[in-house]
Amino acid sequence: MSFIKKVSLLFAVLSIAHLSAQSKKATTSSGEKVILKTDGTWAYAEKSPNVESLILEYSEKPYYSNNGILNDFEKAKAEIVSKVEGFGLGGTKTFLTILSGKSDVRFEKDEVPTIIVRFDGKDDPEDYFIVMKAMKYTDVRKFLLSSRSMSGGARKTDENEVSFEMKKIKDNVYEITLDALTKGEYALIPQDDIEYTPGASVKVYCFGVNE
């Protein structure tokens, strides 16, 4: 790319309205896709992979795309743990616990990729898993699954759940775009095989987000 073209691209980026709390995507006058980051810098957007060339070996296993190449998330073994609070007066909380502090799969918060997954069943794919942010611990990752009062009533626990959009990109293959994420540890938790029995183990797919 020539110096003049680089300068033109930079001015095209800077001429777009100032950034909000989240990064934005923009198209320059030359048609190139860029990401406007929250720190005032920019980067070229990842080019969308050719969906017809994607080969997902396993069904119901999430992948992420990096320059058109499918990559694995961290696959971790988590344990169901129940905690009685205040000698029972505070109710009971159930966690999904991973005995390590951080995932080795990490993204910058402005560059979290889309998720690609194949579903061969007839059920609604949006019901297959949830995405959750871990609670703030240093040496373990804890995801709050449920909370009940002393009387057994359910309490609200979805404040750490991440919303997402899903679209079909070809037969049985879907692209998942997560809402804006903040720094922390995250897990894609399958919903079809979870047993909420203390001591039971569940396989989850994890990643971390940096500043």
C-alpha cells in the first residue's frame, strides 16, 4: 500500500464520528473494512471466511475463525459445586467450577471473533448452550448457574450471561456473534447434558478477554 493510500485511509478512519464505549466497524472510501477501537486506534477487520470452504469436523463443537482458519477454544473439565450460605439461612448457590484461573485462548476485547458451530439435530440451535462470564476469582473460574433462597425460591442469576446473535451461513452451520465483552474469563456451556448434581463434571469451551 502506497504512503498516499495509507494517509487517505487514516484520514477516512479519523473522519468517522468519535468512538462510543464499544468498538465500531467502518468502511473507508476505498472499500476496506476497519475496526475503530475504544482507545482511538484502528485495525483492518478480519475478512469473512468462505463459508463453503469451512469443514467442521464435529457437530455441536464451537470453533472460532482466525483469517479464515478454524481454531479450537480451550476445552476444560468443570465440576458442579453447591454452596450452602449462612448455615442455610442464606440459601444455596450452584457453581460450575474450573480449577485454573485463566484460559490459554485469549482475545483483545475489540477483536473477539465470531463463533462457528455445526448442529445436525432438529432442536433449536440457540437453545444448545449459554455463554457466561466467570465471577471474579484469582485461582479458579466460577460460573454461577443457580441460586435459591432458604425457602427454595429461585433467584435471578443471569447478570453474567452473555447475549448473542446467531445466523445460519449454510446447511447445519451457524455463525454466532457475541455482544460486546469486557475483561474476564468466559465459557460456552452446553445445556443438553448438564446434571446439576454436586460432583458431576461437564465439558465446557473457554476463552479469556484482555483489556
